[in-house]
Amino acid sequence: MTQFTAVSDITDPIKLADEALAIKAYPHAQGQLGQNKTMVLLFFNPSLRTRLSTQKAGINLGMSVISMNAAQGWQLEFEDRIIMNTDKAEHIREAAAVVSQYADIIGIRTFPSLTDKEKDYSDFILKRFIEFASVPVISLESAIRHPLQSLADLVTIKEQTAKARPKVVLSWAPHPRALPQAVSNSFIEWMQAADMDLVITHPEGYELEGSFVKDTPVIYDQSKAFEGADFIYTKNWSSYQQYGQILNQDANWTITPEKMALTNNGKFMHCLPVRRNVVVADGVLDGPNSLVIEQANNRTFAAQAVIARMLRHQ
Amino acid sequence: MTQFTAVSDITDPIKLADEALAIKAYPHAQGQLGQNKTMVLLFFNPSLRTRLSTQKAGINLGMSVISMNAAQGWQLEFEDRIIMNTDKAEHIREAAAVVSQYADIIGIRTFPSLTDKEKDYSDFILKRFIEFASVPVISLESAIRHPLQSLADLVTIKEQTAKARPKVVLSWAPHPRALPQAVSNSFIEWMQAADMDLVITHPEGYELEGSFVKDTPVIYDQSKAFEGADFIYTKNWSSYQQYGQILNQDANWTITPEKMALTNNGKFMHCLPVRRNVVVADGVLDGPNSLVIEQANNRTFAAQAVIARMLRHQ
Amino acid sequence: MTQFTAVSDITDPIKLADEALAIKAYPHAQGQLGQNKTMVLLFFNPSLRTRLSTQKAGINLGMSVISMNAAQGWQLEFEDRIIMNTDKAEHIREAAAVVSQYADIIGIRTFPSLTDKEKDYSDFILKRFIEFASVPVISLESAIRHPLQSLADLVTIKEQTAKARPKVVLSWAPHPRALPQAVSNSFIEWMQAADMDLVITHPEGYELEGSFVKDTPVIYDQSKAFEGADFIYTKNWSSYQQYGQILNQDANWTITPEKMALTNNGKFMHCLPVRRNVVVADGVLDGPNSLVIEQANNRTFAAQAVIARMLRHQ
């Protein structure tokens, strides 16, 4: 595996999730695999969970992990055949090639602008970085996907149910700030690939990009969508069509105990951080069916499964 | 030991200091104790000595240590039953629980506001973090205490004297900025617990909080306080009563060679950083009786003694 | 070796470069040398390559490496006998002594002001730090030199040619920002010490400091300088004489394929980051004779050779 950026980079999401669960049982069993290997994590955007869990994953495998905040002071140029006489001090060609000299695996996080839809959806920062890197690259969240989160989510679902095809509902919820679509896009493609019974629910105007949604049912009636659900996966996103806009902050979309009661004793999932009593009511988050902390825990083992595959095939 | 936040978290300060001195003799003797364990250090406020010494302590014990500056970009909500629709992106409940997934021990540093006395003295950031963390927590300085510093100070005093009950003077000194009372509060409670002959001296108006001072003698005449002292521990703090205010910048309170001459060949101590010729004269700091660098050195072994106890009892 | 700040700190640059090449062949062969040793890297200025490569070098030797951004929040006082009642919270005397308590080797990076020539060229930050440090110090670039870069450059030249005395041209090139002279100064003194056939070319007004240049030929005609060159080492610097000023942005000084054609099939070198089509044309940078990525790679082994010497002689 030379890159991990989308579910299409692997052929067996269920098997990878199983590998993560096996690692969770014995996290240090492969402590020799990363011996004398270095992973460099580049954060063009802030990170807490992803940073800690990916570092931990590397450490568990015996790697040295170097994290760098690249946000400030590393203005990169992505365009070719350009005269670099403005504020961009380094070209992605050199940047990616150079970091590859110091790393056996590179992780990179970058967020969308939420202003230029076409550019964001070309995922150009991640794509161009990979183009010029000479070592395997892991997306630590890109403009349009968050595959390590989605793998951890799949691991969590697998861990919690014996059903081969549980009903999983991705529900939009309100939020005061404009957020990326990355987590939602990614969740959809992983649930599709794992053949879950996925349903999407959101207010009109919040339709996600068609190539992600495909034939997954979209229901505008949240209560109807929740009926019989085994898992409610909640996430806010800003509008894709009116790109980056907040169209709706309707508190009726907040996940409440009443709504959870419509489900099949459904579990509540969220990637965190979460706005309490905006996205989800205290009663749901603090209730016995909340999986949010276990999702965070599983981030380590999801990352570890991915890194282990990369190390084994180097 | 599930937390190290105050002297009251242990029963045997002298024994803990002795453990630190034993570690100082052979810092790598317990290099297996932290095998496969991770310590996460969260800095809500800047740190140099604490960061380096605590990282070093963890490394000496064979741990992996991950440090994170949480200052920017991690606005936490501490209040319960609140609608999180402002600038706080995550609740302390999730934050503490999530970091606990990636750490065997968490260190956390946080400073007081110096504007809201009641809130600062409730030490709410540290307390709420511990409430929701599922692993042992070490204070790397909180709003009102700095226990790792105080333990290092006790280690330094023990190392320097054969007396069971040396005379130790905590002396206020001037400073151009308003500083917390944390180091002083903490020093007092550790000296009391270790049964040192402690005396406090400061200008009127700088009385520290009563539950820290207890029956320790407070003398407003600095020269009188210094008579016969074995150790002069100097620290500026802003007023507790006129909370956070600078009432006095009187250079007569600066520690000078002349004042040190009043002591029993007393040693000079300060937690650093220190303003030269404001808090203390060059002649004292550069003289043979200055212990400030050794105090900094002992920070490593103090932290290591605390972490070792936590690791042994997990 | 107690310091590595200039070529004058060693007696055998060629031998040190050979040691780096031997390390490059087996980077982990000395993985026990740094056992239980800690290197602290202090960055008073931003760093990418230097940070990653020096961390990697330490890790390859089995050290623990702690990197700290000291840029913000650590205002140091360098003057003696001063009343520290302004914005400087700590004196270099304590700062250097304290960090020495936690480190077996310290690396420090600091940039020039480009406004105060005399102060910059006294290299006071690095010099005073070393004065008060009690462990070996490595310059990670100072106001006037970048010795780890120069050693990596020498390693790269040695690796690429069998000639004992290749013709090496240091060529100024335009840049939109005022840059330090450190890389150029340092390159000159290392090439002189390694007895390369060095020629310097730059526009009039860009003369470098005389004690660096010595009797190295300076040619104002770039094309003439390039004739027969085996290596073109390109770097912008701001004026030394009109200190810190940009006197010239003449695109005729940009390194182009046409100019490279004047050389003896010369290799192109640059320390990176580089402004494409300002400093150097795409055609040169992307051509087969560009060594820039290998220079970056050799940073690791250069640093490792230096650190290994320090570790062996402790």
C-alpha cells in the first residue's frame, strides 16, 4: 500500500477493520515492525485526536514519529511553471521530495478552503504531495475525506454488532460554524464499501457530492430515517451546493434522546469534537449508547492497521 | 497514585524526595518501568523547564512522551448543561476522556486568569480534567499550585543540608509583571508537610491565601526574617487580596549579597526564570550559594519519582 | 568536539564528510551510541529540513530528541549587569545552563536581524549560549553560518565526483526577500578548508565579508565564472556592505539551462527552499544534474557524523 487516502486505496475494508481489532487486543505485539523506521506527520491544519492517535500507532509499532506544525511559516506553491516571487517560499515539488528523505511514511493533514469548491474537490494539496513524495503517504484528513476516521468508525461498528448489515444512518446536525464535508463524504464511501445498510438524512440544500452519495438513500425526514437504525452517525457539514454556506441552524435537527428512541436501541456515533446541545443533547452523549469515546480510542488501532500494512510491504 | 496535584496527594513527601535522589544517582536504572507506556503532556500555557524535565523524566523511564501545545485552537467548555454555540469547540468531558485513550499518564499545565479569584482558586481546569480523565494526571502547574517544582525544591534542600529542620525563608521580591501565586502556595504546603522551619516574608498587602499559610510565621521585615536562614527561597507573586494586582515594586525587597549576609551562610533558591537585578542581584545569582541551576536539574528527578510511582501502581 | 559552529571547530572536513558517507551506507549501525542520551533542539527561528534531518540523525544514533520552538514566549536577555525590568523574562546565563541540565547535546538555531551588522556578525546569541551551556552545542544555523548545511554540501560534492579539486562556483541569484549571508559564508569556508577550486560570482555590491572570502576569486561576470564548473552552488543573499538591503533583482542572474550549458556538465546545488524561476529555472531544477534533493538527504548523515563524534568523545 503506497497511499491511504480513500477507501478505494484498499480492496478489503472489512478485513482491514478486523486487523485493527486484532491489534487492539495486543497493541504492542508488532513492536518490532517499525524498528528503525520514521514517520513524519505534517499538520497544515490543527489536530488533536488524529495527531495523538497516529503518533501512538507509530510508537506501538516501534517507529520514531516526528510531528510538525506546518501551518505557519511554510507557504507552499502548488502551481507549475510559475515565477515564485510572492509569498510562497517553497514549491510542493521540493517540499514533498525533501520530507520523503527523512521519512519512511508521511502523514499529512490539510483542510478545504470552503470557498473554492472545484479546487477543494480536486484535493490538490494531498494529491500533489503524493505526486512528488517518494514514500507512502497517509491522509490525516484532506479537503474532502478523512479515511482514518472512517476506518475507526467501521472498526467501532464491527466491534459493537454481530449483524453483517446493520442499519447505519448518517445524520446532519446543526453547528454554528461552517465545517468541511470530509468526514461525511468519507463515512459514506466506507459504509458503502463495507456494504452496510446506509441511509443519509439532512435538510434540503445539504446534498453531498453525487459521486460520494451514489445510490445511497437520502431522506429529508430525520425521524423517518432513524426508524430501526442500529447506529446514528452524526455530523454537521456546510452546504456542498451553495459551497461552504450555512443554510440552516434548525435545532430540530439536534440529536435528542427522543429521536434516539425511534431507533432500534441505536448507538450514537460522532467523530468529535462535538458541540453539546447543538449537535447532540447531553442525554445522548452521556448515555449508555454513546460510542464517541470508543471511536476515539479506535483511531489508534485503525491507524496502526494502516501503518502496519505499509511497513510490511516496504 | 492516581493524581499528583498537591502535597495532599501523597503521605510521605520526605520519602518521595529520597526516591528522587536515588533516581538522580542512577537515572536510567528503571528504564524498563515505562516500556510500552505513553505520557501525553498538554500545555494550555507555555513551558520550558517543566516541559523539558518532564519529557526527560518519562524518557528515562522508557516511556514514549507526546507533548502538545493546546494553547491555540483548543477552546474548551467547562460548564455543564450549556448550549455550545459560541467559540468553545469541545467540552472538557470529551477532551479529558479522549486524551485518556492515548495516554497511560497525562500531564497538564494551566495558568490562572489573575482576574477571577474565586474561579482561579477553584482550580477548575485541572479539577474538571481529572474528573473526566480515566488515567492518572500530573499537574505541570495549575492556577494555584506547582507541585513538581515544590518537590524538586524539597529534593534540593534535602540534598544540600544534613539538618532535619533547616530554617527556610520564602521571600517575596519585586517584579514588573503580575505573576501567579502558584509556586509560593505550593512551596509553603510542601515545606509544612516536610516539617521545615518555614518563615514567610513579604510587604503588607501580599498575604497569601489563608489555607496555604496556616500557622506559618509571616514577617513583614525582610531583614529580620533572613536572620539565621539556611535557605532563602525567593519568588514574586501578585496580590491575593487585591487579586492579581501589583501593589509594590520596591527595589528594597530585591535579594542582594548584603541581605544574604544576614543569613546562616544561606543558600539562594528560585524556580526560574528570574529577572536579574529586579528579583535578585547578579552577585547572589552568580555566587557560590546559588542553587537555581541545581533546582532546575532536580526537576527531572522529582518528575521521575512521581511518574515511577504512578507506573508501579498501575 | 564540544561545539560545532564553524569549519574551524574541526581539523579534518574531508574526513568528517567521509564519516558521513560511511554512515549513509549503514545509518543504523551506531544505534547504541546514543543510548540514554538526550538531544534538545531549540528553534529561535523556523526550521523544516534542519529540524527533520537533525532529529532523524539523533534517532538513528539511538538518542531521544526533544525539539522546542523557542521563538514565542522566550524573550532572552543577553546583556550583563542589566536591570531586567522590561520584556525579557530570562537571562541567557540561566537559559543555557538550565537547558544543559536536560540535554547531553544542544542544537540551537537563530537568524540574524539583518539590521545591526556588527551585532549579527558577533554571532552573540550562539556565542553567549555556548558560553553558559555545560554540554556540547551544535549550530543549526546561526546569524552568520550554517555549518551542518555546508558539511552536507561537502558530502554531496564528494559523493558526486572523483576529482580531488573540482571547480565549484558559488553564484548569487535574485530573490524577492532579504536573506541572510549565513549559508554563503559557511559554504565558502568549508570549500576553502576542503581545498576545492572555489569561485564566487555576484553582482557588484554583494561582496561578502572579507574574512570569509579571503583570497577566493570573485568574478562579477556570472557567465565567465560558470565556464568549466563542475558544481554550481546557488544562493541569494542580501548585501553585506549595505547591510541587509536588496540591491538587485536582476533576472539575468537566474540560473537557467543556458547558463548551465556553459559549465563542464556541472551539477546544480541549492540548500532549499528555492524560488522557482526566480533563483533557478524549472529546467535546471527538474533536470538530471540537479542535486538539491540529495543535498537534503545528506543533511541527515552530516548531522549524524557530527553528533556521533560528540557522543564518542563525551
